[in-house]
Amino acid sequence: MSKKSFLSLTILLLLSTAITTVIKAQSADDVLRYSLEYPSYDAISIVTPGVSAPTGFGAFQDNPAVMALYDKSFFSVDLSSRFLDETGTYLGNQSNASDNQTGIGDIGFLYKVPTTRGSLVVGGGYSQTTDFNRTLSATGRNNQTTITDFYNVTRDDSLFFAAFDVYAIDFATTDSSYSNTKSIFRFFDNNYYPGINQDVQLTERGVIGNYSTFMATELFKNFSVGGSIGYVNGSYSYRRDFLESDRQNDYNAQFIDSNQDGTPDTDIDHILSHDVINADIEAFSARLGFVYQPVDFINIAASYQFPSKLHVSENYNTTITTTFDNGIQFKDDAPGRFKYIITRPQRIKAGITFKKGDRLTISGAVERVAYSDARIDFKQLDLNPLENSINSVVGSSFNDVENWRAGIEYKINDQFTPRLGYAYFPSPQKGLDRARQFINGGFSAELTKGLVFDFGLQYSFWKDRNTLYTTATTSESVREDVTRIHVMTGLRMQL
């Protein structure tokens, strides 16, 4: 163990009764990440809304009552593939990054119970509700701040001392006080900071799925009701490499004692920070809905999704590696584990469907989501100030929105039905244009009697912002232009 590591460990032990390690990574962004959904329950409902018309197995997530409108039992399975491209703008430079992910979109069955009149259906299975596919690349010359400024003011004690142990931060004066430290890049005269080159690579992946059972019945003539309950399970992963390098050799001075013999002999060449977050998510869900057919060619429907509490178990770590000009390296990390609860807001949906004969179907739907009602709960009394601060930001800066969807399909014959759709989801945050638009298309084709192939394609685009780090005086972020192609393919087999 180096002298510097031993010193910081000693201080930690002496202050262990007075220091509370404050978790990192939790913020209002986490509340929003776990509250967002995309219109992509199956290969049909990715194109047209399923609030007032049956659009595939996943339609029960729009409205479980529409499942009563099916006239035959079936088994369904869908594959989901997402292709993401993002352009990040940081410090006047643009960088592109892309990623893709493939997995099961849904798998389940619907059983039409034989009845003398009316309709009764039951079913169950798995259907994807949320995905976390994101990626980011950024590069630039930062003449104002450095990520080591963040390490110097972080409320996470383990991260602070990891940065200290690898010389990312150091004592600002000779009195060796941990209350008086600063970035290693600010050790020139009068706190002069020449700047540093920054390069960032970031990837987020994962999905949340719903293992559900549902039941729907025609309670009265032309009036159907339905409900579903489910177990929500998923995972989220975050990887980020943040490199700061002295490419212009601005720090060509011997001011670091890398050999720890009392004689300064080198300076910094580069500092690499590798951030990892792995989270497991669990919750229970419940929905109720109805469909009313006042006349044969019109369906009017509404559904309600109860608020759900996502139990998030998160493992995180930051590994910091400092490489000096003389080739010597120091490496340390700050691992941790934390559990918290995200309360996802309720969702109220309403829809209407018009039919012209057996061929043309036009559907529209609106979804009310009160994002300002979302909450985070740490279940620890000493973290109440941070919890209250995050929830205050959510309540004041998150919008309550209406998400709009529309779709049209035309049955050319018994073997082929094409579809088109569009959706507009307003920005969930005030002061930041994060409105998402979705242009959708697809078709269903009968392969053989009783076996149908479904195809859905969704092209979406929006703007976003990713905060890289926050110092005592400023916040560094990347502006993002995001485009995503989501392809779903599936088979439905009548039972």
C-alpha cells in the first residue's frame, strides 16, 4: 500500500463514525428513466394503438378489455430488435455513436372460453414494456472544468478517496487537510488551469418486461371489461469511459512525487474513469379497462394503469486509473451497492376506433401520464435530505403530458393487411425539448391457415441531454440528437 493510500485509509477509519457515505448516481434522471415507456408491446401495437381495438397479444397493456373482442384462441411470440444512432454535441464538436439490442418482445397465449353468449377470454405470458437502449460519444477540449473538479466536491466519500489515492485530486496546501484539496490539474501558480482534452464513450442497455395474466368478458351486450395483474422484472446496465488526457503537454512540469520519496519527478499524462452500474428491477402491476360499442362500426374505450413501485437493486463502481508521464500508474475504485424504490406514475388511456366494413380500421388514442407524481424513496432516514431534494426537482420540473397515437390498417384480403401509424409524445421535462415522434408501419400476412406472420417497424427521433458531471459552479452536458429503428417480427398461431 502506498503512503498516500495508507493516509487516506487511516483518515477514513478515524472518521467512520462521523462520515456517512452518500450514494452516487441517483437523481431525477433515474426517476424519469424508469418511468418512460415506448409504444412497442408487439409487432401490431407498435404500429397502431390497442386501447380500443385488439392489436396483438401485447394489447392488454394498453387495455385488457380489448382482448374480449378476439373471436379465436391463439399463441403469440415476437422478436424485438432495436438499432440506435446518436449524435452528441459537446464543446463545439460532434460525435456519432450507435448500438443495437435484440431479445424477446413478447410470448403468450389467449384462450377464448366457450360460452353460449357474450365473450370470455383469459390469457397470460410475457410482454416487454420498457427498454433502455442508449449510447453516446463525446470529445472536446475543456478549458473551464475537469471531471477531477467533480471528484473534489463529490458527496460520495469512497469516490473522493479513490480519486485522492490516484492523484486525481491532492492537498491544496502543505497542511494536509482533506477540507482543502483541489484537482491535480489546478496546481499551477494562482490556481491556473490550462485545460484538458476529454473523450467519452457511454452505453446504456436493458429491458423491463411484464409477466402477466389477464381476463376480459362482455359484461353487458356490446360492453366489455377486463383486468390484468403482473410481475414486472428487468435489468439495466450502464457503462461509461471518461478519458482526460494531456495531449498538448500543458502539464510539462515535475510536481508529483510518483515514487513517494519526497522528490517531485513527473506530471499527469492521462486519467481514465470507468463507471459501471448494474441494476435489477422488480415490481407488480395492475390494469383495468372497458370497451363500449354503441354501434357496430365504433369502439369507445378507456383503461387505467395503477401506479407501481419499482424496487431497484443497484451495484455500481467507478475505477480511476492515473498514468503519469514517466509511465507509472495508480489505480483505485469506489464500489457500492444500494436499494431504492421508484414510484411510476399512473397512466390513463382513452381511445376510439372506426371501422368501415371488414377492411378499413382507423384508431386513435391518448394517454395521460403525470410524470410529476413520480417519486424516489431511499428508505433510509439519513438520506431524507437527498430524497426530498430529488422529489422536489421531479415535482417542479417534470411535465404532466398527453401522449397521442393514431393508426390505420386496410385488409386487402384474408391473407394480407398493411398498417401505418404515428405517435407524438411531448417532452416530460420543462425547459428541455425532449418530445419524441414515432413513424410506424407494418403488415400481417397469413403464411398457412391458422398461422400469421406479423411485422412492425418503428422509426423514432428526439433530442436529449446527458449530464457528464457537475462541479461546485457548473454542469457539463452533451446535447444529443437521437434516432432509433425498432423492428418487431412475430408469429400468431390459432389454437
